[in-house]
Amino acid sequence: MDFLPSPQRYDSMEYRRCGKSGLKLPALSLGLWHNFGGIDHYENARNILKLAFDKGITHFDLANNYGPPAGSAEETFGRALKQDLLPYRDEMVVTTKAGYHMWQGPYGEWGSKKYLVSSLDQSLKRMGLDYVDVFYHHRPDPETPLEETMAALDLIVRQGKALYVGISNYNATETEKAVEMLRAMGTPCLVHQAKYSMFERWVEGGLLDVLEQNGAGCVAFSPLAQGLLSDKYLKGIPADSRAASGRGNGALESGRITEGKLKQVLQLNEIAQQRGQSLAQMALSWILKDPRITSVILGVSKPEQLTDSLKCLENKEFSTEELQKINQILD
């Protein structure tokens, strides 16, 4: 085990309190949704993980079905943890989720207690961990009673398999109900993980207010609209992009990149340049301007992208004029 992280790793990262809890998360977290699966290059994934920790990123976000194939991102993380990061486990926040399809049969997805408990047991085994710091229910289940799903999260905390629990992809009304149930059980809802970017602003329609009122944090995923809010698409769709790869597993599809979207991207890029930022850096800063956002999850395919994204922390302030221009472009 040769990895020795930088002694200065906490000096330049900003840490934000997650709601009204005692837990702080880095403003930027690392997500393993893409680029950490069994089809990806392990040493590249390992180098990204080491660099992230070296730069003060202590939060690593996974889910049972991340890959592809499903489960392989957790295996990759577990392998790198054993090789490099295990001595620093107590400095890390490891999160995983369950809710989407994971295995065949009636107990392989959604929100039953049977599925959630079984899935977390499998996740812990893949990662080589005794517990995760946060376990999320990944999406609402229209058929399982919400009481059962929340009771499963409460049980998991009481079993010592997770320190905290959260939810993901719940709307404002569903979130309020889930938060109330968990509070009554004595296991507060720590955090909501929501899709949020300049192109996906639904959380502003009530969810952030509900979370703030109930003392829960918000972690944003897909902040770059899966790469659309980056330099990658300024000149069309490159051959090595997610949109051109046909990778699946939720990757950006070329059909979603319309002429109108590309025009918006070019206009936003002009504002970013005036701010001395890349488009990706501005898109990250734009989310972090809201103090209700605890952390933004980065998805990167190589270490250089991670280093570049971290520069967003150098300029998180927006003038009223800049915000007005951005809103005009997005309207």
C-alpha cells in the first residue's frame, strides 16, 4: 500500500453542513455512476479516486446498479479502497442506494423492505465494508406503502448498516411525507439527492424549500447535464463522447442534444468566459451559489477533468446582471 495522501488535502476544499445534522460534506463530491464499471479501465478509476481524496473530496457516491454491469462500480470502489484508501475510511463518507432494477424476480427493485435490506447487504459485500455512511432509497415506489420503505431505512440504521439515510428522486410532496415518517421513527432524513443543473431546475419548485424547512441537506447530481454543460459539445457531438458511445445506463443520448440546446450552451459559454471560467466550472458554481445545496456530485472520466472542475470553487459569486442573463438564456 503506497498511497500517501497530501497533508494539505483539507486546506482548499469547502465543507458544508448537511442540513441541521452534524455531518459536513465537501462542496464537490465524486460520483461513480459512469467510468467506474467493469467495462472501464481500472487503473484510471483508481487514479481518479486517489486524486479526489488528495484534493479533499471525502464523499464518494455509489448505487447498487452503477456500472455497467450492475454492481461493478461498487466492486471497483471496494478494490481501490482495499489497495489505497482503507486506512482513511474514517475520513470518508461512502454512500450507496437501491431502488432501480438490480436482479430478476419480484424482489429485485423498487422499495420493499425485502429488496432494500438485501440490496444493502450485497453492496456492503461488494465494497468490503461493514457499514455505509448514507443509504438512500433511490426512487419512490408507487406500489409499496411509503411506511414500509421508510421503516426499512429506519431498520437499516438500527442494524448499524448505515449511519444516516436519505432519499433520491422524490418530489416535494413525497419528500415531505417521507421526512415526517422518518422523524416519527426516530431516524431523521439526512439528505435528498436530486438531479439539478441549469437545464434541470425542478428542485427550485418547492423541493429545496421543503428540505430547508425540515433541516435536510440537498446533494445535486448531473450538474453538467451529463456533459452537455461542458466544452465537449461546443462544436457538435464528438466521437468519444457519452452521447456518441451508446453506452446506456442513463448516459446522455445524442437525440437529446437539440439545436436549441446547443445554442444555449454557446450563449452560456460566453458568460463563463467573461467570468474567467470554463462552461463546466460556471455550471458547478451556479449550483453552489445556493447555500441550501450541500454538495455537487462530479462525474469525471479522467483525472484532468477532476482537477479542472475543482477550480469552480475559486469563483462562486454571481452578479445580479449575470444571473439575469443566464435566466434569459434558459427561459
